Amino acid sequence: MPEIPKSRTRLVLDIILAFLPWVVSMYALYWFEYAAIWIPETPHRDKISLAILVLGMGASFFLYSYLTRRDRT
């Protein structure tokens, strides 16, 4: 379990910052559907959606790892 930063505000900001890439990837998928950029017949839509989600979740994981490692030093 990572150590808690000195202030609770800093902890909340770190968590929000860590979740931001994942939320942005989810919003990008929503926007593609809302703006009708992607239709159900778009080739390889499922693979591209999965890649976008994996990139967002991976970026969130690495950013959270960086932030917790930074707080320990």
C-alpha cells in the first residue's frame, strides 16, 4: 500500500490526475459515437475501441505508479 501524502488534498489531486487518461479515453469513445464518427459498420471498430481503452488504462496505471513512487522519496 502506498504511503499517504502529507496532505489529503494532495492525495485527492493525485488520484484525480491518475484517473484522467482513463476518463479521457472513455470520453473519446463516447464522443466518437455521439458525433457519428463511428457507425456500427466501421471496420475493426471493436479492436480500435479496445486499443483506446487499454491505452487509457495503461497510462493511468503508469501515472499512478509514478505519483506513488514520487511520494515515497
